[in-house]
Amino acid sequence: MEVEKMDENEWKYHGEGNQSLVVAHCQRCVVLRFLKFPPNQNKTPEEILHHLQNIVDFGKHVMKQFFGENYVHHGEIIQLPLDFVRQLCLKIQPERPECRCDKDMDTLSGYAMCLPNLTRLQTFRFAEHRPILCIEIKPKCGFIPFSSHVSQEIKHKVCRYCMHQHLKVANGKWKRPSKYCPLDLFSGNKQRMHFALKSLLQEAQNNLKIFKNGELIYGCKDDQDCVSDWNELARHLKPFFFPSNGLVSGPHCTRTIVKELIQVITMTLLSSTDTCRAGDMKTVPISQGRSYCEASAFNKELVRNGKHKLESSGLPRGCLLYKTLQAQMLDMLDIEGLYPLYSRVEQYLEEFPEERSTLQIDGPYNEAFYEKLLDLSLEDNGTVAFALTKVQQYRIAMTAKDCSIMIALSPCLQDECSEQRPVVLTSKSRFTFSVSVLDLDLKPYESIPHQYKLDGEIVNYYLKNVQAKEDPVMSNLFKENEDCTLVLHKV
């Protein structure tokens, strides 16, 4: 949740996330993050402090190694007067969405995390007084499992996101499946990336939000509360992309502005604003597994047009999408191959519960923790150490699969642009920008059984309710598009 600071003690509510309560002090471009807990599960101030310190350390010592210095903002812990925290909680409680009220804000410890407001530019103070556009994208998992432990062949053909869409619609979470496929966004192919971003704009769900000067103008505030009017979005964006021309309103204007927006997002996602090395992690070969998803609407359109091969341009090594994909691909065994190793660790902990702290399952997340992640070997020697390394790598991968990318854009005059400020150009405008990543809390060790069960539910539902209906249609399309060769024999 974000609350904009109006004066010394007045705050304006903006919203909240799944894992924490967030308060924004927009005058200084900072955010205060408070932890939330289910009722009757209050933690002591010491436990709260320890929890927050783990979050900060994990971002500082682990995720910065994967993403780079400029992309990760780990924040710092501060302590606030309890009176102030309680007054703030009372002020914002009536405005919290009902679905978020199952957890209570921590009002007893006074501890919070102080973070930069990522809807604002992170690197250039000169632009703070300018209008700022921010696009938040939750790209999800960008690769198809390549593990030999996968038991269902469909997982080698259709990505997790596309399969999960159908289960979510069946469960009533969303009204219709999105055409967005993460593999298109992570392909590096601009045509596929444009299609993916257009699909996100058509069906944002909780994977895309757009902010103007910190205010949500497009996307979902809640699971079903979505703002998806392209004409209204174009009205907000027109001053950014066409500040002085006489472009008329209407469908053509809207399409032109949305096209410009997609082009700018693509260019920033493929850019590199961090020249430092992202740690010494040996990379997982991105060539492993296929580079496209058979359920992608883009792929199906190619098949209908008689094309069977997708060109994959690949991602520039320095861009944030590339680094995100590298971290995601630490899931080298898939949950099916990982779950037996998790069970091995669990069995060990049942016999030796005092070893939990030694194994660093709950932290501290320091340089020593990171060093243990560098072993990409898949040769199982039967030890708990091997199993634990794979479990921790899987937790990192799951964190990267659920992170969000924040792209902040601000209009920039030509004489203000220099090599020190990354700039992206459109047909009529130029923007200075910053790209950041957030939602980098390490996924809980205890969530692995849930992930294993959910994976089975997603695949089984897709096989029974989707693939069975689609196979005959796609099979006919392939047959219709096959080349026909007539062979003449001499008589």
C-alpha cells in the first residue's frame, strides 16, 4: 500500500501489495514498508526487526549479485514513533481493499523499511519536477522447463503461465485468459515483444500497471477491479508522446499512442543501464529447452499463416530481462525434480532440528549464503548439502519468476541529454528513464510443497480441459499448411 505525504501528518492512500503494507512519502521519493500478519499472529519487535533485516540483507548480498547495483534498491530499516504508526493505520484502514484485510499491519514494533519510490526516476534529480510515467511489469517465468525430471510432455511444449491462465479463469480469478506469453517478451525478438506487451495492455490482470506522477491510471487495483480503457489511457499519455502536435482524438490517435508506448517499453527493456558485472555466477545456458510456447497466440498465428519457425533474436546480456531470465533458470530441475530433494532436507531436519540455523534456511542471507548458490552441478551425490543447494537455488528462481520491473520515464529536452543519462527517443519525444526491479523477497522454504501440488493441478487441468480440445484444431492447421510436392515419373 502506498500513502502520499501531503504535509507533516497527512497521508493519501494509494494501494498495497501481497507481502507488506507500504507507505509513500512522495515529497522525498521514499516508501515506507510495514510487514503484515494474520490476526493473532503478532510477532515481537525483535522478530520483526530480524525479518526486515533478512529482507534487506537478501536484496543487498544476493539479488544485487544477479541483477546489478543500479537495478536493485534494498532499502534500510528505520524505527518510527508508535503513536504515528497507529494513527496512520487508523487513517488508511477504511480505504484498504476487503481482500487485503485478512492481515493486520504491524503497529507494535515501530520498525519499517525505507525504500525509494520506484514510480519516480531513481537516478536523476533534475527531472523530479517533471511529469513522470511509470510502467510496472510482472513478466513471470520466461522459459520452458528443460529438466529430464518432467513427467508430462506438455510441460516441454507449453509454458507454466499459459497453462495456469486456464485454471485461474476456471477458478474465477479472471474473466478471460490473457494472450500474453512470457516467452514472447523474453525472446528479444521485437515483433514478439510488441505482441506480448500489446497483450498485456489488452488484459493487464496483475501483470501490468501504469502510473502517472505516482497515481495508478491503468491496470488492476484488485483482482477484479481493472482499468482497461485504451482511450482513457491515450488521453493520459498524449502529452508525453505528442506534446505539441494536432493529433486528433479517436481510434487512430489511440492506436498510435499505444504503439509509441509499446515501442518505448521495448527499447528500455532491451537497454542496459548497469555497466557493472552482475556477480560471478556462471550462467545457465539460455539455449536449453525451446524458445517458444506452443500455446502462445503469436505462435498460433504463425502456424495459421503457414509458418512453423520462430526467429529468436536473443536478449542483450546487460539488459534486465536477460539477468532476470538467468536467475529464473536456476530452477534447473523443475519442481518435479526438486521436490524429492526438498524431502531429503526435511527428513534431515526432522532428525536434527537444531541444524536449521546452520543450514541458513532462514538466513542470514550474506556473502556465504550467496557463495553456496554458485554450484550449478546437477550430479546428485546423495548428500543433504547437494539437496539444500538445489532447494536454495529454486527459491531464488521462484523469486525472480515473481518479481516486477519498474520503468520510469520523464520528458527530456535535447540539451539535458548526455551520456550519463540513459535516453530513449520516440517519433516526437525523448525521455530519460530508469529501470528497477522490486518484489525480491526470498520465496519461503515452506512454500515448496504448495508449489509441487499447484504444478500438478495446473498441468492436469490443462491436459483434461484445454489440450484435448485444441489438439485436433492445431493438427488440422499443420496439415493444411504442409508443403505439397508432386513427383512425376517417366513413363
